[in-house]
Amino acid sequence: MERLLVKQVNGLPTLALLGTGLLLCLPSATALGAPEAEFAVKATNGYEISVEGIGAQVTMTVKGRGATATYTVQGRVSPRRLKGRFGNLGRIAMRFQARGKPKRIAPPEGCQGPKRNLSEGVFVGSFRFKGERGYTQLQKKRVPGSVSTGRRWRCGSLEGSGPAAGPGGGLDRLPFWGRIHVLGAFDPKERSVFAAVGFKEVDEIDDTIFLAGTTERHGSMRIGRSALAFARARAFAAAPGLTGATVRPPRPFRGTAVFVRNADGATSWDGPLTVSLPGAEAVPLTGPGFTTDLVRPKSVAEFAALLGRPGL
């Protein structure tokens, strides 16, 4: 799950986390008793790469410059080994060497389950990665990390599992639904999505969240790329009655876009708006392929539909 550093203002962190998870199409958890291995390391050009392996699934997350890319593949994860191949971009084949005795760790707040065993140590072997068009790269033989074993905790999630079960879990009970205004634009062919979320009428919050992302497959590897940015309300100017809007997001976005809803119900979405994502520069976020709407969503499901993720 994305560990986002976002403003601690009412519902902004929760909604940003929800939106980013939807854009990245975060894979569901694997078997409850599967071992988990993880580590993080600095890469070139200001990026950080973290690797998480759970059961037979390995996910590499690259963060930097206001954007994120995740690469998910099938691999091998055990208390002693971590293996995965990321197409022609790189591979990981490492052994875990524990240091000291395992720790017993309790579930964090909001999660349920027995204590897990956490072993800290070092991964030894080979880890190399070179991003598309060389946007970042690294080659490591040793990295510190950890492996945890035991039954996985049950926590509230985007799918609503855990204590707050239901169509939207506890997220549907957040106070801002029906009061925020959201512009969502989704291109099903290119698998590109953009969203602007305005909080101006929620407890006098003068903020806007901008989200964008793409998803793709290369063989068995899934790649999700996303960007998240905050700005003042003036960066997302919506007309009365939500008949139109203009967006001017900050970096990593570039350009502006205009949404218009005509009297006959037809809509247009135009402008030179793009976003720079890890491994994908200047991704267009407007054009005839986009389905666009401007609404006040009343639930997680309505918000998800705007991002091309119906049936959350």
C-alpha cells in the first residue's frame, strides 16, 4: 500500500490514498500466511526504490519527483529468498541473512490479528533495475531489509475488508461525500485517468487534490504509474451548477485544461494538459478518447466510477 506523505487536514489524506490506490490498481493481498519480505534503497536521479514480496508476488515501487511507478510480477518469496524478474528492466535474486533474534510485533491501530515475527537483516545477491529510457537505475549486491512471518493482519482496505466491511467500508462514512466536487477524465483505450478534487466547501478547506495515472501490461508484468499534487482551490475553478471547470495543476503536471457541459448535455474536455510519470514523459490527459464528468460523488463507488474503476 502506498505510504503517502500528505497533509493532515480532515479527509484529504484518506481521499488521496484511496485515489492513488485506484489509479495504481493495487493488487489484492495473497495468502494470509504468506511470508513478507521488504527493503528500500536509493536510486539515481532522486528516486527511491522499495521492494515488497508476499507469497508468490513481488512488487517494486519507484518514487520521486511527485510521482510513483509500481511494477508487479510473479516471483518467489520465502523466509530465506526473494526472487522476481521485471521483464527486460531488471531482476532480483537475493538471499536473506537475519541478524539477531526475531521480534514479535502487534498489529497497528485499525488492524486485527495475532502478533507476527519480524526478522531484520540484509538481502545478499543481485538486484538490478534500469527504468524505461533510463529515468533511474541501480545495481546492488547487499541491501538491509526485513522478513515477517505469521498470519497476516486483517485491516480496513480500499475494498472494504476488515472491521469496516461494506460496499465502501468505513470510507463511505467519511463526512465529505456529497460536498466535494470532482472532475474525472478516463481514457479506456490508453488506460489513462485524471482527477481533480475540490474541498472548498468542506470545513473551509482551501485545497485541491490532483491525481493522474496510467496502467499497462508487459507480458505477465503489471505497471501502474501515478502522480499526486496539492494546490489551492483557485487551481480548480468550477462554475456554478458544475457546468464547467478549468484546471491548472502544479508539477509534475504541465499545462491547463477546460471542461464544458453544454445545455444539451454534451461535454468537452480540451487543453494542453500533460503529466510526467516515472518511465512515461508528457502523458496527455485530454483528447477525444476521454470520458469526462464533473460531479459531487456521494460514495466511494461514485468516486471510483469517475476514475474508470466501477464496481469497487
